[in-house]
Amino acid sequence: MNAFYRLLAANEPLIYIALTLWGLFVLRSMIRTWLEWRNAVYGLEREFALRRLVRSTIFGLLVLGLVFSEFFIATFIVPALPASDILPTPTLNLLVTPANTLAPDAATQAAQNPTVVSAPSGMSGCDPESIMLDTPAPGAVVSGTIELTGTASISNFGFYKYEISAMGTNIWATISAGDKPVKSEKLGDWDTTTLANGDYFLQLVLIDNAGKTLDPCVIAVRVENP
């Protein structure tokens, strides 16, 4: 069910467009049947027109209900979902034969000299004066519960939130939020133990007092819990 909620949130604009088109069609039908009912002369004619008007009104209420449901799911339910379900556990196929097998000497050498893959690093959209993640640093390896520090401060400040997404996906899970501007101070805490070990994007998002979402500050980190 959580995956279904996230799918609805990810396709929110398309769903609103589809519901708007459907709503316009229903509204047109309501207006037409209302005019037929108002201009009807005979009792039986008015009865049929009234039935069509009631049916159109029910469809109109259904469209409104779907719009409010989509808004509620995308605004309240999805941000509250646990972050641990954004990265599905892969299923191993034990019947597959490996394509390449190391020779015994090469395997021994590889075991004695393991290759260490560094955590991805990088930062985008960050501004030290308005939106910035100071800790963890880009490319940091994190574990346990860590403290996030940085800056979230603009003239028309509304609130901020920080989110994570597993690399290779475009599904963001909100960790927490704050309603007061912050300047190079604590933004909040992040319990990384709810996630599978791996590489993630961590982003800080600012929303102004008009409800406009600004470009986020995004960094790459690696979660490595025992």
C-alpha cells in the first residue's frame, strides 16, 4: 500500500490534469441537464431531466472526492511514511551461473587486496547564505542517529524539510521538518538505522510563506550501519 501511495504522489500533476478534464466534462453535463430540467414543460420530461441532473451531480461529487483524496495522500500520508520502504530488498536468483569466474590465483589476490569503493560525493543547489547542509558533508559515511546542521533562511521563510532518496530512484521520503529559520545551526536528527546500507541522496528543501518550493540543496552520502 505504501508503494501505491508513493505512486500517487509521484504522479500528482498528471492525476490533477486528468481529474480536471473529467471535472470539466461533468460540469458541462450538469449545466446541460440543469437547463433541460429548467426548460422542461411536461412532468415526465422534467422527471427524466432531474434524474440525469442527479446522476451528473453524483459524478461531480466523485471527482471532488478524488481530488481531495489525492491532495490528502500527497500532502499528509506520503511525507509520514517510513523511510525504510523506499529501497526494496532485491531477490537473488540462486540458479543463475556467474558469467565470469576468477581463477584461484586471482581470487586469492583479490581477497588479500580488496578494492575499496569510495562513497559518492557531490553537492548541488546549495547556497551558504540561504540553503546549505553543513553536516553531514558531501560523500560522508554515516551510521546510527546523526545530527544535521546547516542553514535554512530566506526573507519570506515558511518552513523547511529534509528528505532522502536511494540512488537510482526518484522517490523522496521526508525525514523531518522545521518551522523556524536556521543559520549554521542544528536542523534536526536523522536515524539512519531505519535504512538499508547503501548510497543515498540527502536534500534540504525550503518552502516560502506563499507555499512555493525552492530549489533544494542536495548532497550524496553513504549509510553503513553494523
